[in-house]
Amino acid sequence: MNAKASTAAPWLRGLNPEQRRAVQHTDGPLLVLAGAGSGKTKMLVHRCVHLVRGRGVEPGRILVVTFTNKAADEMRERVRTYAGDDAKDVMVSTFHSLGARILKLHAEKVGLPRRFAIYSGSDQLGALRQATQEISIDDDRFDLKRVLRRISDWKTRGVSPRGAREEVIASAATGTRADDYEVLAADAYGRYEEVLRACGAVDFDDLLLLPVKLLEEDEEVRRDTWRRWHYVMVDEYQDTNAVQLHMTRLLAGARRNVCVVGDDDQSIYAFRGADVGNILEFERHFEGTSVIKLEQNYRSTRRILEAANSVIAGNARRHDKRLRTENPIGAPIDYYEHDDDAAEADIIASELSLRHFRERRPWREFAVLYRANTQSRPIEEALRAKGIPYRVVGGQSYFDRKEVADGMAYLRAIAHPRDEIALRRIINYPSRGIGRVSIGKVADLARERNAGFAKTLRTADGELLGGAQAEAVAAFLEVMDGQRDALARAEELAKRPPPATGLPPIARWAMDLFKDVGLEDAIRADYRTAGTHDARLSNLRDLAGTIARYERRRWSELGTGVDRGDLALTAEDAPADPDAEEWRAPTLAEALSRLALADMDDEEDDAEAQDAVTLMTLHSAKGLEFDDVFLVGLEEGILPHARSIEGDDAALAEERRLLYVGITRARHRLTLSLCRRRRRGGDAVEVLPSRYLKDIPEELLNPKTAERMLSPEESADLRRDFFKNMKAMLEESA
DNA sequence: CCAGGGGTCCTTTTT
DNA sequence: GGACCCCTGG
């Protein structure tokens, strides 16, 4: 297609020549090196539209892979906006849900049940705890989280338990590292995998590893996959790890229509195995690659971009580039030094309300970004005190909250009889007289007989346990059996359309379950968490609400052919003839398998529509943009983080990129701040400004203090505006 | 044998 | 704010 014709194509309007070239390079490997704010997401979306409208590719043949659910949602939304129904079958998926999908279709080939459970957070810890207990290395201070990180390291590099042990032994033999801890971790790794399999479960790393294994070893899986997708695109490619590189290669297959987009300066996930080398050496991995660079920034003011450029210039190993922009110079970058984090939070809250009321800008245009989740607390407190609406993105994952994890464990223990980790989590919560010793006895016996824990539990009588304990176990089993029956009835009801109002049957059952087994009372009775009871109860009820949404979505999919969860991989004509797919009534087991991957992003749509300030980590902010950004805690020990300062140069380089990512989120306005004192452990300690601040040219910065934040006139204006706006708002809502 | 209270330590980033 | 351990009383 020549340049003239492309000008005529409506889907190419609004793209500059560089972007158009990228969009149109339709065959063979394509590497798009896209700077921050260069419109790379837009480019990917337009490429999808171009393939469908311009080249007549069936949308179902196009696969876009992202890292986060949020990115996938946004991409889907944009594809729909630009291409309408034409492109509704373009599949947008995260690496992990794609892996889950492939795995689900071939689960039996790797010895998994069709409805395998996906473990995260506390479940993984539970499995690992059991693994270490079984090989008796739980006695000394064995930091399970650290071991889990170590195991995950191995898994993201595709190293097997045996490989891990060899690696550890080899490094000990060469005297480089004779670390007992490593040996223990390698031993635990193997057993951990066995525990997972015995429970019919996988962890997040398996969602990448096992599909790769399948694709590698199984001709049929490969053939089906290649028949299904002809064009593969990967967003944020700089954050891929070894397994994801492998997966990308396998997905691309012989067609090699693979287009990856990324920015080496925004690689911030090395800690979980991401390798910038993947993007730096893409041309070597995929022979005959076309390379396109997007170096114009459309997002930020010149001052903001200059600050970002000066920060990132301090890193050595990178594609040399300097983003340019034609945007206006913009406002100076505000810079605050606060006494402590409370003062910092306070001023931010004041600035926010000032800018909101005085400049009449909606709350949603603002974001407060920080290095670690723990930094959100003082800010939340200050915003709450001033009545500023906010939402916290990420943080403790929804499923890691105790009450949610407990609720999930009940659901899983009922849905998956093999799920021993779930069972052991809830067997004595709420307390019902089955303590550590009794559980230990059953577990020992189970091991002796080489039988499952759940099965052995049924044989536990007054001889094995005390009389009272045996009775407690019997009562517990009775409750569980009763719940299974109730679930079966609910699933039977779920074969008919849900009621127009009220909860659909499975959700209804879950809600009752939480009440009947005493979870709700246990939350209310916990004196340690007084004050958070309502929030916890509502989190638990949200879980039932999520099941309700799943049930309704399932029913809305009937006959429409839209099936985001289980689009057949093998049916060759699936994209063309979606009705050919078999529709199934909702089940708890399926709800659970969707839930684990969905994160809770989907559920926050309502909150997102609300007008609220966004609080999140720099990591979560990648890929997003805001008019007005506050970047807090620019101190040694925070950014760069203390752990990275202890670490190597690579760790520090990543911290610098993190700051770069943060700065480049801002469109019009940026406020940097730090604290001179910060609480560490018990008391407040003096801290130093971040080393990276020196790299920002002084003339770009506008130092401010709390006193000078507002002139007296501005204060008066603010007060006046505040009441005026308040009045207007009240009238609007009336 | 179990439940619950009280003390202690730590706390990067995430699918 | 947690997760975890230890102690005491039932």
C-alpha cells in the first residue's frame, strides 16, 4: 500500500508518518521502539483496525497480548471505539489469561484436572508451608516468602526443580555461593510443585510455563494455536521474561507475524524476571525484523519531558534516544521539601482541593504516585480528612485480604474436593475445636497411608483424635457436605435464567454460605480489627457480588457468541461462527477459575466512572497518563529503594527508570516532593533527597513551601470558589 | 487439646 | 497493620 492510499484510509488519520509506517508493516517480525507518550497503544489499536479493514484479516485471527487486565480492558475498549463490531473478535488477553486458556484446553496432558485451581498469595504460601513441613525444614527460621520469591525466580527462567538443585550445587562447588538457604529453597521447590499438583492447582508462573511446555512438546497444541491466531502483538514487550519470550516465539510460529511494542527505558519488572535484553535483542531473536522508532511525545509539556530526559540520560545500557515534543513549554515543575510524610500528605490534599475548586478541574485528572504501597496510608488519611474522593489502585491484592481469602477458601474447598490448601485454611476458621495437634495427626496419617488429607479426615475417629475433637471433625464434615448439597441445588437453579432482581442462585448460595459457616460473625467478633468490620464484611459480600456478575454475564452471552472466558482454541471456525460454540450454564468451579485471573479490575469500573483522585505505585502507573501528577517520597531509601541501594547497578538503573516512568505519566503538571524525616521502625530518622533529583536541571523546578503555596489573595479566592462550587454542586445534585 | 490474649518483628515493586 | 509465636486458662 502506498503512502497516498494510506492517507485515504480513515483508520490511519490522526497518525503521523512514523506511526503509519508501523501500522502498515503487516508481515514478518516488527519491533516498535516507542518512547513514553508516543502513542504506542493507539498505534497497536490502529494496526488491528488496519489488518481487519485494510487487509481483510479475520479479527478472530488477531491476538493482542498485554501484561495487566487494565491494559487489556483499555485496548479492547479502544478497538471497539475505532473498529466497531468489525473488530469485536480481536482477542485481547494478558499473558496469564492466555496461558490459562491454552492450559484449560489441554489440562489433562499435563496431569491437571479440567477445572484446575489457580493459587496466588496466601495459597502459595500455604502450599509451600506444607511442602517444607513435609520435608522437615520448617523448624529453623525459614522465610517462606523469600523462598517463594526464589522459586518464582527459577520458574520465570524456566528452571525445573532438578535444574534448580543442580544450579545450586554447581554454584556451591565452584565456591561462588555455598548458601544453605539456596539448597533448602531448591529442595522445597520440588516438593512445592508436588503439593500444587496434588491439590490440582497451579500458580501464576505455571500459567506461562505449562502452556509453553505444551506448545513445545505437543504437535496438536501447536497446530491448533497456529490455526487460531495468525497475527500476534505484544504490548510493553520490555517487561517480558524468559518464559514470555519463549511463549511469544511459539505463538508467532512459522508465520512470524509478530509485532512487539515497548520502551527499554520503561523496563521496571526485572525483579520478577523481566529481561530488557528481550527488547534490546529482538532483532537477533527474530531474523528479518523491521524496526520503527516512535520518538515524538504527544503527552507531556516540554518542561516535563525535559526533566524526564535528563533523569533517564543517567542510565548507560539503553537505546540512545531523546524524546522530542512540539507541545508547549508548560508550567514549572513544583518541588516541595516537607518535614515528614504527614506534612507531605497534608499539602498534597491542600493542593488538590485548591486545583480542583479554583481551577475547576475534576478529581479524576489527578494522580498521586509513590514507590511502595505503604506510602498510600498517610495520603489516604489526609484526603479523607479533607473529604477528597480517591481510589487506591493495587495495594494489597483483593484476594490477599484475609476475609476474601477465607471466603475463597470456603468456595474452593467445596468446589474442589482435592484442594487441600483451601480445606486446611478453613477447617478451623471460625474456631470449631479442631486445633493444630488434631490437624497434624490427620496429616501424618494421610502421609502414612499415602492418601489425601480430605479423605483421611473422614476416617478420623475418637481413636485417632480425642472424643471432642472427633466430634468437631464430624460436625465440620457434615457442614461441608450440607453446603455441597446446597451448591448442587443452586447450580441446578442456575440452569435457568437468573431473576431480574436480587442475586442469581450461585451467588445467593455463596452469600448464605458466608453467613451459615460463621464467617460473618467471625469478622464481627474480631476485636483486633474493630473499625474495619464494615469494610471487611463488604469485601466478603463483594465476592458473592462478583459471582453474581459472572452468572449474569454468562447468561448475557447465551446466543450472542461472545464468550470472553472460553473461546474455543481448537474450533477452527470459532471466529467466523461463534454460535458453533457450546454454551454452558454457570457453575461455581468456572466462576472460581475466572475470578483468580480477573484481578478485581473489572469490578472497579463503577469506581473508575466516579470522579476521584487516583493513588497508586509507580509500577501500576505504567501505561497510564494524568493531567496532573504528584510524585511523592523522592528520597534515598524510598526512590531509590533501600533494597536497591544494597543491590547492584542494575537495580539502581531500574529505580531510575521508575522515576522516569513516573515523570512521564504527567500531561500538564507535575509536583515532586520529599520528606526530610521519615519514620523507620519506631522513630523518625533524617533522610536525604533522592540522588536523581540532582539530574533535573534546576531551572525546570519551582521550589515551593507550605507557606508559599498560596498568596493571601489566592487563599481568599479559594475560600470564595469553594463555597460557590459547593453551592453549584448541591444545586446540581438537587 | 484448644482458644484467645499479648507481645514481637517486619514492611518494594506484581501477574 | 499484619503475620507469627508463646503463654495462660479452660
